[in-house]
Amino acid sequence: MSSPKPLEDKVLDILLSNAGSYVSGAEIASALGVSRMAVSKAVNNLKKKGHVIRSHPRLGYCYIDTDDLLYLEEYLRDLSTRLRYRVVYFEEATSTQDIARSLANAGVEEGTIVIAEKQSCGRGRLGRDWISPPGGLWFTIILRPPIPPSKITLLSLLTGCAVALGIMDITGLNPRLKWPNDVLLDEKKTAGILVEAVTETDLIKYAFVGIGVNVNNEIPREIADIATSVSQELGRRVSRVALMRAILKRLEELYTKLVYGYVDHIIKVWKSLSSTLGKRVVVYLSEKDKVEGLAIDVDSEGLLIVKTDEGKLVKIYFGDIIHLRHKTYSG
């Protein structure tokens, strides 16, 4: 027996079905059999999650279902964040990572976002191409994390958490995380993260956090068995602006934890979302070198710990990881 739908979801359904038009609080309350105060509280909670909803004292509530990234910065202004996100928008870019690196060299502030409707040379980890057609979210955030280069994996983990939680907040879907940088829906890749950095001695001068999310874009048939999109899993189109707001809000929360040294919190959140821990995995460190075993933990630097069949504990700093579909580990 399925559990009853939360009030927030019911209110969201009504607002989405009337997107672009105002619906009075009294109408929503009457339709759902609740008080106007309960509706107001539900709307405020939806706003906090990232949904763009305008309130009017006489007209009620209007869901702004927009994909217009050109004016994204305007929709970010009400986010109370220390990073004060600024947006550099492109209809098409070679790579938001490369543009962000050039902007950082020119002295732009931390929190600058480079976003493109599509990329012609998008890339992921290990030099792989990242297909970036219109309809997705393809962007890079410039950060200056106060951590040594040895802990940069933490930045990848917390960003994955932010993307997964943002998707969850906006859609109610249940994303999982594959170490170190993939976000999965139904065990298919939905988003990826690429963290690159410029370092000076033992400090990170700039980190370029590249994020690619399949939102409303079509997934090519040749990769449909391993990749999916948010809209495909949800069964309807998703507001990219709302999703972007939700991701950035979560990113701000987790990045602040990192800045103040609350690494345990980040690791705890990542573990709660992990698809990797408890699975048998094979990690390809190079063409000739691999590690196979049970993924049992992530340490304080974000490194994956794999227990081999011989009982040896191996710390994984980098590599191409594959989840095997047998002999899962319950801890």
C-alpha cells in the first residue's frame, strides 16, 4: 500500500498544472481540503527547495516554469548565499571549464558561474567527451576552497551530494551517488562532475567545478542503457531554473561546511546517498592495473576504501570504477 502524497507535492501538482497563471490560496485550500495557512506553509517550503513561485496578496500563487537561463542571475538573487553567485551565459561554448579558467586568471570572484545552453567540446573525467546538447544544465563554478590539494576529492563528493539533493528537492526522485563523481537515477548516469584546480604550494588557488546534468535533453539511443535524464525518469519536463536554484542552494550549504572544517558532515551525507558502498566493484587504475573487491568505506579525504578478496584494504585515489552486479556487501 503506497503512502499518502505529502501536501507539498499536492500543492506543487496544482501549481504546475496552472504554470504561468495565478491560483488563489483559497482555491488550492478548497481543492485539497486544508487551511490557507497550510497552503502558505507548503508554498514557502517549495520556495526554500528552489521552486520559483511568485506570491500576490490578492491573486495567490504563480509557478514560474522557465527554462530561460539567459536571465538566471535574476532568479538567484533571493538565494541568501555567501558566494553571491554571478552568471556568465553563453548560447554555445567549447567548454565551460576552459572559459572559467580564463576568467579566473583575469581575476573574477569566487562564486562566478559559467553556463552554456550547449557545449561543443564538453569533457568529463579521464579526458572523456561529455555530450552536452540543448536542454541540459552545463556549467562551471569557480571556487577557492581553503583545503590542500590532497583533499580535492571532497569537493567532488560534496558537489555530487548537492546535485543529488537538488534533484530530490525539485522532483522527489531518489538519486544515488557513484564514487567519486556520478549521479545516478535507476542506476543510470544522470549527472557528472569534473573538478580541476590551479594550485600553489599546499593551497588551491582556484577550483573549477564542472557540472553536467541531463535534464530535458534527449539521451542518444547508443547510450540509453547506461544514461538517463531527470525528465525521462520523472515523466515530465523540469524547470532548469528551479533545478539550478536547488542545486546551488545545496552546494552553498555543503561548501560552507567544508570551509569551516565539518568534513564529517559531508562524508555522512555522501554515504547516505551512496550507490557504491556495499557493492562489489572493479577499479581500473590504468590499462594494466586494477583493484577488485568490496567497496566498504570512504575516508576523511573522500578516498574510497576497497577490501580485496585477500582481505587487503586498498585506498582508491582515482580510477574508473564499475559496479558489479553480484556479491553485494552489507557491512
